Amino acid sequence: MRRITSLVLGLTAIGTQAAAQANGPVLTLQEAVELAVRNNPTYLQSTTGRTRAGAAVRTAYGNLLPNVSTSFGSSYREGRQQFFAGQAFGSTSDVLSSSSDLNINAQYSRQSFLGIKQQRANLDAAEADVTNAAAQLRMNVITQYLNVLQAQARAAFQDTLLVSNQAQLELARARLQVGAAISLDVRRAEVQVGQAQVARLREQNTAELEKLRLFQQMGVEQPANVRLTTTFGIEEPRIQLQDVLDMARRSNPALQALQSRQRAADVAVSSARASYLPTLSLQTGLSGFSQQLTNLDGQIAQAQSQAAGSRASCFTTDSLRRGAGMTSIGAVCNQIAFTPAQEQLIRDNNAQFPFKFTRSPINFGMQVSLPIFDGFQREQRVQEAAAQRNDTRYRLREQELRLTTDVTSAYRNLTTAYQTVRLQEQNATTAREALALAQERFRIGTNTFVEVTQARSDYERAETDRINAIYDFHKAFAALEGAVGRPLR
């Protein structure tokens, strides 16, 4: 009977495993981590700090470049004269005008150069924050992946217990028929089957819930019938405590982030003190304007009048010359006239709006300013920067102490978990042998069903503890990797 029961258990386990392997997509641990890095919302939020820090570095470099600005404007003035002190000014024609300018300014101080160093330190800290977030995400995904495997292992174990209880129920019924057992034994076996069914249902539900949490960590929707295929072996940890402590102090991203922020705080103090130093400002610019009348009749009439006046004056001079017996200049006077070409020239010279600018003189300027007193604002900035630097140093020291504690605790938990696994394996083996012995004694009628039930309870508890110990060991390894800040296997 024991051999038949073992065969049934083995066939059931094989059938269950084959059915699971035949359906659904496959998800390895590495794939789960990669999907989480690409899709986990919390982790993706941490990467925005790196983007902002990169923009701040570009801005710090940009502060060394001159500021360039340009402007363009236009205006319209009605053709109406204005009077000042009884005198009329202005054109009688509507006037269109435009202007444009290009300004270049540059300002240099010690703060401009220290800002680059400070922002680069902030960028290093942001990079370390992203690395730390990735390490934490990896640890969370590994832990949840193990939670799923642990729940599935417990569910599979409940399947085997259910089959065993059903076989024991059939044995009790057979013994009752031949008078070797009482009806109470059958009732107890039925209770055991019912309890095993409830336990299996709960473990299966737990496995599905843990799988949902895994895909929540990954940031993607869960496909149907997905299978986790990564396996984990139990090996005695070969690493030493001092080695992992040294590794953590060199590569832990949270510690590196605080170290970068301390460097940035040191630069911030120097930058605040640099406000006592002079600042050099350079400036140059180029501008131009244009103006155009909308009605040129008055200007053309004025030019015609001036030409006619010049012609009349020339003939008057010619008459005087001839009266004095001098040579006549009448031919020259006949050439004085307002021609269409002159009219077109006036129109062409007026056509300036909006982009035919008349350039103004280029100007260059340089200024050196030295602040003397600003109401103790510089002193306040220096003190605030120094206080922030001290706070950063304290946080760095706190992180160093926490790192030592976390790594040491995780290492000790790992070694304890490994020893626990070995002890629980021995306990499970002993409990399995005790159950087999109790079942055999019940089969031949030398003990009661109560003793079989007790042996089965002991075996269930020992086997469950063994499963939990195995996955607690792997979780402890993941916790140690999270404390160190990098994979260790």
C-alpha cells in the first residue's frame, strides 16, 4: 500500500507539472527584472531627477556663454503737425517706421565657474540615485518572484497532501469493510480530506495573488497562465563579511549619492564666499532704424519748387551778367529742371520700411563691479551653505553607519537562513519517515488513525517549514545584494 501511495503521489506531481509546462508564456527572473526597469512607474519617476540634473549642468556651462537677444518693432504716426512754442513740427504725411537691435551681454565671476563643478556633483548624485533605485527595484522583483515560487511550492505540496489523504480515506473505508477499522476512522479521514482541500484552495489563491503583486512590481499587465521558470539552488555562502562590507563601501549607490552631494555642498560654500569677489560684465550691441512717408506729394512739390527757384535765380544772374557784358549762362540755366528721374530717386530713397535699416554706431562696454555692503545677505548665504554642508556630512556619516549595520545584519541572516535550511531538511526527512511508518502500522492494524493523523500533521508542518526556509534563504541573499547595492551571484 505504501508503494501504491507513493506511486500515486509521484504520478500526480508529474501530471500537474506537465500540465503547467504545456500552457502559458514563460517568465524568467532576468526577464522580470528587465521588464520592471522599463515599466515600473516608481523607478521611472526616479530617472526624472537625472534629466533635471543634466539640464542644470548644461545651464551651468551656458552661463559662461554670452546672452544674445534681438528685438524688432514698428510704429505708425499720423501725418499731423505738432506745435511747440508756437512752431509747427512734423510731417504732414503719415509715417511708417521700424527698428531692430541685437544685444550681446556676458557676465563672469568665480561663481560662474564653481557652478559647473557643483552641478556636475549633483548630476553624479542623481546618477547614483537612479542606480540605487534600480538596485532596490531588482531586490523587490527578486523577492516577489521568490514569493510566487514559494506560494506555488506550498500549493503543490498541498496537492500531494490531498492525494495522500484521499488514499488514506480509501484505505480506511477498505479496512472498515473487512472489520479492521471503525467508522470513526473513516470520518476522521474524510475530515482530513476536507481540510486538505481547503488548504490547497487557499495556497492556490495565495500563489495567484503573489503573482499579481509580481506583475505590479514589473509595471505590466499579467498574461494568462504565465509560468515562472527560473530555479534557485542552495549553496553555502562563500563570501566573507569583510569582503561584502568593503564592496558596499565602494559601490553602494545610496552612499555614493551622499558623497556626491557632500562635494556639491562643499562647492556651494565656496560659491557663496565668491560673492565677495568682483564681477566682470561685457556688453555690445548693434541697432538700426527705418522710416517711410506714405504720401510724397509734398516732398515732390517742394523739390519741384526748389528746382524752379534755382532756375529763376539762374536766369536773374544771367541777365545781370549780360548787362555787365559778361558771357551768358542761359544754356546752363535751361538745364536746371525737376526731372522724372529725380522724382523716382525721391521715391526710392523713401522706400525704407520695414527692413532697410540705417545702422547706428556699434557700442562696446565693460564694467567691473565689487559689492561692498548688501545688508548682510552674503553672510547669510555663506552661513546657510555651511549649515547645509554640515547637514550633508551628518547624513553621509549616518548612511555609513546604516550601511555597516544593514550589510552585517543581512549577512548574518543569510548564514542563519542557510543553516536553517539544512536543519529543516533533516526535520522534513525525519517527519516523512515517521509518516510512512505510521501509515504502514495503520495498514497492518498495529496503531490507530489518530496516530496517522498526528504523523501527517507533523510532516505537513515540517515540509512547509522546509519550503519556507529554502525561499527565506534566497530572500536573505537578495536582501544582502540590496544592502551591498550590486548583484553577488
